[in-house]
Amino acid sequence: MSVRNHRPARDVGVSYSAAYTSLLPWQVRERRIAPALPGRRGLDPDDVYAFLDRVAVDMAAVYAALAESRRETARIKRELDRRPATQDQAR
């Protein structure tokens, strides 16, 4: 399997395992990728794809957490809207 198509193994419904630590912003900013092999120009494609895949996994986790947070916020708002007005006055 090529590096580009490889995804870190993760359990469904579970955040990162101990074997996989998420990237921090400074790690992304300071990442340096090796140049391509002699005779080729640019950066090593395998290194680039591996890094991009890792960034994509972390971004997917962030978006999933954001979506869950929004669902929870909507649920709480619905519950507050259903609360009888007498409870508001009692507080």
C-alpha cells in the first residue's frame, strides 16, 4: 500500500489512541520535508502525502468534535425552550 493511501488506524467512536498523537499547530508550521531524490525536482512525494494524510486525519477529528458540539448545543437549546415559564420565574 502506498503511503498516500495509508490512514492511521482508529477505533470508531473513540478519540485518538495512545499510539497516535494529534498534530499541534507549531508542528505543522515547522515541518520540513526532504527534497526529492537526485534527478528529480521538488519535495519527496511520499513525505508530502504522508504529512498531508496526517493533517487530514487531525482536521477530520476537529470537524467531528465541532459537529458534536453543535449537536449538543442545539439539544440544550431545545430543552431550554421546552422548559415551562414557571421555572424561569422561580429562579
